[in-house]
Amino acid sequence: MFLSLTLCSSVFAKDGSGKIKFTERTLNNFLSYLGGEGVTDQGNWFKSGEPMVFAVSSSGKHSYYYYCPKQYIIQYGGCMPVGTVIGKAQNACKKNAKKGGSSERCFIFAKKRKIVWDSIDYKFPKTLSTEFVKNKLKELGFYGQQALKKEEKKKEPEEKKKKKPKKKTNEDIVKKLKDLNELYESGVLTKEEFEKAKNKLLD
């Protein structure tokens, strides 16, 4: 992961939305992003910096992020505004996808510590563990089997609707009441049986 300090103009970028599931590689990149870790152009490791922006492809297979190294925070009070690297992160992510043989686009998943995908607006605390992040992503449906379960839950109501018995129409009720009345008047049904059957129809 390379960090560029070249300033550029702000760009308008769309936050991501829709079904997405992180691969292991994307998950590891996101863990590094939250931890503020990466490699500068000089090849030196910086740790415990601040995350800036995380872009991911629509399939969840490709990603790219920018972070602000701790040294820059101490020496300069921070890095460039997040808005100046959003477009660059998306473009770099798209290039990664292209290298992998995909033409899919990339969208913004997180700004700083906040997930903005699907307007979830969840903010990770500064003190984190790998398990906490994994569990939270599973809970939100972005990683592991939980992502599949989330999709199944969305489909479930439609299936239930199909299985629901059809409601009795007024015409059906009227016809059955007439039939019951004829049976009662002909003596086939007692008054008690007739009332019981009639009440069942009208429920």
C-alpha cells in the first residue's frame, strides 16, 4: 500500500450500496486500514496512523485505501483532507480490479473509521481487535456466512407470501352459506350444526 502526499482537487464520489461480501484479502486490507498501517513511497513502515478512505469493488474482491501515518500527524498535525483522496482511492481500486481481469467499478466503503456503505453510518472505536472487526462485519452482512444469511432473510417474506392461503372471497362465502341453508332446511343439518358451520365460514 503506497501513500501519496500529492494534493489534488476534491472529487465527487458515490458511497457504495447493495449486496457485497469481503474476500479474505479485502478483509485483511480493511484490518490494515483501520490499524493505520501501510508503506510509504520510501518503503518505510508506518504504524498507528489514522484511516482516511477505503474503496472496494462491487464484488468485494478488490480494494484500495489511504491512511495518514502517525509521523505526519505528529509533525504536521495530519494529512490532506479526506475528500482529496476519495477519487484516487477509487481509481487505484479500479486498476487493481483490472489487473485481476475485472472491469467492475469501485465505491467508497468507509471514510475514516465510519462505514458509509448502504448509509449504515457505523463508526469503529479506536481500540480494536481482529475478532471484533470480523464479528462486526459478519453482523452487518459484509463478511462470512452472515452475509448469505442476511440475503436469505430478505427472500424469506416473499416465500411466505406465496405459501399463504388465498383469502375467501365474498362470492365464495355467499355460495357456501346458501348451500348450508339448503342442507339445514332439508333437515340434513341440525340447527346447532348449521350455526357452527355458519360461524366457521364467517370467521
